[in-house]
Amino acid sequence: MTLDAWLALIVVTAVFPMMAFSRLGPDIVLLGAVILLLTLGVIEPDQALAGFSSSGLFTVAFMYVLVASIRETGGIDLIIRYVLGRPHGEFKALIRLLLPVASLSAFLNNTPVVATYIPAVLSWSRRLPLPAHRLLMPLSFASILGGTITRFGTSTNLVVHGLLIDREPRLAMGLFDIAWVGVPVAIAGLVYLVVLGPRMLPARRGAAALFENPREFTIEMEVDTAGPLVDKTVEQAGLRHLRELFLVEIEREGNVVSVVGPGERLKGGDRLVFAGTSEGAVDLQQVRGLVPSRHGASSLEKDFKERRLVEAVVSNQCQFVGQRIRDGHFRTLYGAAVLAVCRGGERVVGNLGQVRLQAADVLLLEARPPFIERHRQSRDFLLISQVNGAARPVHEKAWLAWSILAGVVLLASLGVMSMMNAAMLGAALSLLTGCCSVGAAKRGLDTQVLLTIAASFGLGAALETSGAAGVLAENVLAMAGGNPWALLVATYIVVALLTALVTNNAAAVITFPIVMTSAESLGVNPMPFVVVVMFAASASFLTPIGYQTNLMVQGPGGYRLSDFLRLGAPLNLLTGGIALALIPLIWPF
């Protein structure tokens, strides 16, 4: 191999463990790799930037705007309201949940679908009653299965197809061509989840169950009307830096002061709510002027318009991951106080200020009302939902948002215009008709996914132009014995394993040139291998880090890694076997 080929291979090889095991986001890792390859002269500037001009990338971006319009108008809430209902038994409940989710995910990005469904499912499970952990992992898996039905069901499908037509325009696929494989795969997967799923998942306690009794993690005291603390600030009263407690809110004359600042002045009769350990209550007993609360119901059980109790799932991209809550100044940055932390189905006990946050932790927060909208699209949180909050009202423009999406699908499927042009037109109509504001459109763009896709193009180009892809293809062919069937199976296994550890888009884009070169060297039709890359990149059932929706349900469901392996491994084998059996029949070698 040439020096450039060795450099490209070393950099790409280093990228995958860094994405899997470092705290850096995949976008940062991949952009850094592209910059390094550009600096070393392995790729030219136009190759490094090729991903930013890809039709697949822009199609994904415009589709995010369409999804944002449906979410903002309450289009998904509308379906949830009419579909969930009150089924009798777990079997019927799973059917009512999984079929609509898979159908929606065939046309919408999975993440907002699952994010909208999770709060509704948690409330629904309490009404049935049915344990939430029996519903949430199947919810995530159903959204992944639904994404395999259409070419635009996932961003990966769109990007891989974009790579394909850039290389071989004659091989362009229709919007529903992969449905010949996707529908059987989705049906088999849904049957597995409905029939065997409940038997495969052990009992788990989710965050909602752990957070339902506020008295377990709060201590309430009152300011003595005749005591020395009246008219003193929180700082002056010595309540700012308690060892194992912190002041969350003050209930005063029927109102509440949430996310209390150090300059807030205390008044006689104020009811102070502290979060922390029961052992920390000893410190409060030593504070002159504080007496135990004489009220019956917990202050957190009351409904105040000035504050909200919300559950937030920590993203693996959160800047506080690995930091202690107190050291990171969580309250200062977000304007929210942490009341409790749930991890792996168990509430984290001890001094909250000393807890080091991890990805998929569920935080019970007290915040002011604007917090939810301000941070709903934040990359620091996978999901933010109001505790016992009412569903968002259905907007009168929901039908229009759905109509615009249907028009986009119709225009693209009939060949009137390309998928990118149709998506661009649909995004513009969404903004012009008021289905989506410019701010909501910006928040709806998943910049991490878009940057990951764009940077992956640069790495793929480095492998191809340096000759590394050709060398790797020769080695792969030698291992497969020149047998296209063996190569097809090997491709599926490698991409599926990579997507379980790193982002599916990066796994697909980086392996694409190697797979195409291998097929061309064999002298066979590359289409079976292209479609296998699409399906293998979507087979993210083995780990919570393999796909964002898996991380979203991990905390609320109280799942452990073993739960994903228990339910996901057989599903991976089932869907992989069906895909590998059908793909060569529809796209012969």
C-alpha cells in the first residue's frame, strides 16, 4: 500500500474506538479525522468538503424540518390520542402501540416519534395498568424496524442512496423499492416483539415509579415567624452551602419560588423544600429559626404555575457527563434544580451534589415553565417530559402538516421531482403556512447527525482515493473465497457490529466504498450489497448506545445492557436472516 493508504487506514481504524469509548461526539471525532487527513495531504479540500454538498445530506436536513412541522402542530399527538385507547391485556396494548409507531417511522425520523410517544406511554401504562418497561424497549425497536420500510425511513438510507447515485446514477432506487425487504423484516420483528418480547424482559422499575413519592427524596422545613432567619437572605442564613442538602424551592402564601437564588430573602412561615439525604437533615436541625414543616401534603405534590417538575434523560453528549452535579454548576447553567437521579432502574442515593452524571441517567428536575421549550431540543438531553403533565394540545394545522408530507412523498414516488427537491419544497411550504416557525425548524435540525454524515464522506473519500478501499476489498474477497454470498453475509455482520458501537451513519458511509469496490472486483451487481448496508446499519438492537432511541428509553424503562442483549440479539438474528434471504432474490448478483 502507498503511504496515503496507510495513513487513511490508520486514521479510520482509530475513529471507531474513539467514537465508541470516548466522551467526544461522533461529529467531533469524524471532523477531527477529516481535518487530520486534509492536513496530511491524503485528501484534497474538495473531497473533505464533498459531504457538505451531498444531496443526501440536504434531503435529511429538509426532512428534519418536515418532521418538526408535524411535531409542532401536534400531528403525532393526534395519532397517539386516537390510537392508544384502553386495550384489554398486554398483547392488544403492544399491537396498538407498535403498529402505529412502525408505520410513522417509515415516513418520519425515529427520534421525534419516540420522544413524543414516551411521555404518553408512561401515562398510558399507569392507566392500564401495565409496567412501562414492557412497552418502552419494544417502542424503540418498532421505530427502528419501521425505518427500514422506505428509502427515507432513516437518514442512513437517504445517505447511502445518495452515495450510490453519485457513483452509479443508473442504479437509482424508488422510494419504496426496499419495502420488498423492509415490510417482511418489520412484520417479523413486530410479531417477535408482541409474542415473545414480554417473556424476554425481566421486571424493572422505571424512573416514573422511583420518582412518584416526593417525600422519599426531599426534606421540608418552615421558617419560624419569631426566629432569627426572617428577612435574611438564603446566603446569610447559611442555607446556600449545606453539606448534603440544597434548597430547591420556597412555598410562600400559596405561591412558589423555584430554583432559589442566594439573594432570596426569607419570610416567616416560608416552607423550604430541600433535596438530598435524610442524614443531611441533621444539619437542618442545627439551624436556629427552622422548624419541621407542619403541613400534610408535600409541596412538590401541589400544582404551581410558577414551576414545573420534569424528567430529563441525559444525553451522551451532555457537557456534564462525568462531572459532579455541584462542580458543574448545573443549576446555574440550566436554571433547574436536580431533585433525584435514577440510573439503571435504581435511584442514586447519597449526596446529590457529589453524583457524577452518566449518559441515560434520568433526572427529576424542578424548573421554571420556560425550561421545557428552551431545552427540549438541547443536545444535552435526549428527552424532556413534564411529570404528570397534560398532553400538548392538538393544533388545527396538524392536517396541513401531514398533507405537506404526503405531497412530498407523492411527488418523489411519481418521479415528478427528486426526493431532495420535494423535501425542499415541503420544508418551504411548512414555513410559509406557519406549520413550523423558523426557530422550531432550526431546533429540529439534528446538527450532530448532519455533521457526522458530512464528515463521513471525507473519510470514505480518503479510503477510496488513497487505494486503501481497494486493498481492504481484496482482503475481504480473499476471506470470502470470492463467493458473493459469503461477502454479503460478512458485510451484514461487520456493519451491524459497527452500528452497535458507533453511529449508524458513520458505519454505513465508511464501509460503503469498501463494499462497492469488493462487488466491482467480483464482477457482480453491487445492489445486494448496498441494500445490505442499509439494513445492517439499521439493526441497532444490541446496545443502548447503538441508536439514540435506545438511549432515550433506557432510563425511563430502568433497563440494563443485559436487557438489550436479551431482547435485541434474537431480533438481530431474525431480521438479519430474513434480509439476507430476500435481498439476493430481489436484487440478484
